[in-house]
Amino acid sequence: TVGTALGGSGTLTQGASSTLNLNFGGALTLSSLDASAAGSTVDYQFAGAQVIKSATYANLTLSGSGLKTFASGTTAIAEVFTLSGVTTDATTNSSTIEYNGTGAQTVRAINYHSLTLSGTRTTNSITLESTGTIGIAKNHVYFIRTCGHEVIPGRHSAKNIAFKGAVVGSINITPLC
């Protein structure tokens, strides 16, 4: 657990199956954070405002209380994205949230500036959270094809994408290869 500011000019690389608890307000001022090792978790748990560093995470948890704002750039999540007792802002800094796992993932019901779904996946491996609203400010969801497999099968055809419930406004689906 880190209870004061964490910064520096290098890269902090988190080990596999470890947990890094960040219990201070504001932003990480590290040059780079690599939290992509399998099973590792970074928990922004301060009871107040925090800025989520744009980085690659295996598991990302936002807990405690207060506003958790994503920094500009891309925040990639390969495993589980957990929210507990916080308000989340992924739009103010024009950030991109990328669910880039290879297994099942749930897209959380928050407001996104830009949402990207990527990674080599099997059928039905992406679930949209069933409670709440998934808002996309940029009105774009990017599906990225990786290693010859499509996130959504069907040769990039939208006919195989189903949205249950109401779609308010429009959704543009852009396959990127």
C-alpha cells in the first residue's frame, strides 16, 4: 500500500499475482507504469479524488470513495475492471478505455469518451454490464481484429452485434484491423 505520492522518472513494473494499493489523492507522477502481469491488480482506493494513470493493467480496481478520473491517453485492461463505491469520469480528459483481454470481460456501465474492444477472443466473451448505462461521448466503439480473429464474428458485419435494451442516439461501429 502506497499512502503518499508515487513518482519518478522510470518505469514501475508490477509482478504477477500481486496487488498495488494506491491510497493517496491526486495522480501518479511516474513516467510509466506496467501493471500487465497476469493476475496483478492495481487498486486506486483513496477516499477522495484520484487520477487513473494511462497504462496497461491486468486487473484495475477503483474503490474507496470520491471521483476517479482517467488521465488522457489509453488505459488498457486485460482481465477484470472493478468499481466499488466511486464515481468514475472517463470523458473529461478524452481518454480511451480499451478492454484488451483474451478471456471473458465485462464492459462496465460508465460514460466513456472512447471505448475499444480488442484481443483474440472466443464467441460471446464480451458482456455489456446489464445494469446502468454505457455512455460513449465520441459515439464510437472500436473493434480491433487481432491475430486473424475478430472480436465480433461476421467479417466486420454489424448484423451479428446485438444490443439489448434501448440505444439512445446512435452508435457507430468501426472495425480496425
